[in-house]
Amino acid sequence: MIGRLRGTLLEKQPPWLVVDVNGVGYELEASMTTLLALPGVGETIQLHTHLTVREDAHLLFGFAREQERALFRALIKVNGVGPKLALAILSGMDEDQFIRCVMDDDIKALTRLPGVGKKTAERLVIEMRDRFPHWTQAPEGALAGLEQAAGSVAPASDPRGDAEAALVALGYKPTEAAKMIATQDEGLSTEALIKGALARKLAG
């Protein structure tokens, strides 16, 4: 089991990234919450990881915070929630926001996430509620320090196209992803476009 990686960030193409660890490039998939918190290409990073082994592939997922990985592992134990949907949930809201949605029975907010219908949202609330009282919630804006420390990101050749592709990879339909990006300001980076689109979607 690969539990943690520390190395140089070689590539950052949401939702994928490649980390060089002593000459070995590890390809990982990460939530947008983690990707937006990472520094620029060429910087040293450390990620908590989760390895999923399937018959046709070994999939490695990376997380900036241990609590995000813990929530990912809890989510994939919920009936009908696989790694792809779990990452989509964590991309649309951080741990504290998700905890609040579950504890407040906020089905409406959960259904704004790609791939989460009403039945799935209700199942998430029912199956996850009892687990959270034992969690230590991070303070508001716990990722702010990481985001402030993030370095510059290498410019993408087509930020809007890359942002749309990342949203589609999360589970949004191409037409919906295009509409979400179209509402964002011109000149923004791929990461900023994705962050703004997800924030606006969650706000309804």
C-alpha cells in the first residue's frame, strides 16, 4: 500500500498530476480542492495517498490533507459511491462543507454535485451522519494556508478548454461544463476558472 508520496510536482493537468519520487513518476488523480492548494510545477510537494487495485488497473489518488483522504475512504464505503464520485464530491466542497451538509440534512446542496441525485444524497446523509461526531473538524478555511503558500502555476495553452475538460472528468456533462466556464471572467488560469465554476455551482 502506498500511503504517502513526497517529491517534485512534474505535471499538473486537472484532475491529474505527476509526482517525481527519486526518478519514478507517479501519476495520481486528485480532487480540485487538493489541486488548487498545490504549488506550481517544479515545487516539492507531499501528498497522502490511497491506492485502489482493480483487475484492469492500479489507481492512485492524492490528497493535500489527511482528513480529506479519510473522508474519501469513508465515501467509497457508501453504497453506490465509487472513487470517481467521491472525488467529484470532494472537488465540489471541502470536508467541513460536506460535514455541515450531512449534519444539516442539506440534500439540495448535495444534489448540486455532479453524479449526486436525490437518492444518493439521502443515502450519503443517512450513512455518513453517525460517523462525523467522532471527527475533529478543521477550523474554517483550513486550506487557506496551503492556498496562500501556493506558487505560480505554469500557464496552460488553453485554460478555458482545460477547465472544461477537468469539469467533464469530474462528471459534469460537456454542455453543462461549457456553460459553467462561460460565466467566468476572461484571462483566468485553469485552476481559477475551475474554482470559480464550482463555487458558483455550489451556491446555486
